[in-house]
Amino acid sequence: MDTPPEQKNTPSNIQPKSDSHLMAAVSYVWLLAIVMLFVKRDDKFVQFHAKQAVVLLIISLVTFIPVIGWLIGFVAFIGMVIGFINAWQGKEYQIPLIYGWSQKINL
């Protein structure tokens, strides 16, 4: 009987390092950013990512404007993907421009 091949770190089997990283990553999924802002008030890591996600959510609301809104929405989506990946890995990546705006959110 053959032994299974050695597992590699592919995207399908990489686990978050903690629950905090999972919650921070989930905050980049549209309206869950607002939920995470209030549910995880005591977790600075989740707050860092949830604030950036809220700014990206607000920016993505302009997607109803033809062409320019679509481009802005696409850039916001890319920012959400980048934020999700970094939060999942436990990194506090400051998304350019977005981070500055996110620091103005005080709860």
C-alpha cells in the first residue's frame, strides 16, 4: 500500500494562527467589517483590520457609477483580498491611503 505524499502548504490547507487572525480576515467580507468593529472591541488586531475593511466597504459603494465606479470598486476589491490574506497570516499590513483614513475611525 502506498503512503500518501507529503502535504505541502497550499492555500487549501493553510490554517490561521489564531481566532483573532480568523476574525480579522473575515472582517474584509463586506458588512462583516462593521460587525467585527463592535463585537471585537477589545482585540486591537481585529480592530486594525476591521477599520481598514470599513473604509474599503465605503469606497466600494461607488460601484454603481459606470466605468470610474467600476474601476474604484475593483481596486477596493483587490484591497480587500490583500487585507484578508495579510490578516489570515497575522500581519498588520497598512494598505496605502486606506490605513490613514481608517485611523480616523474612533469607537
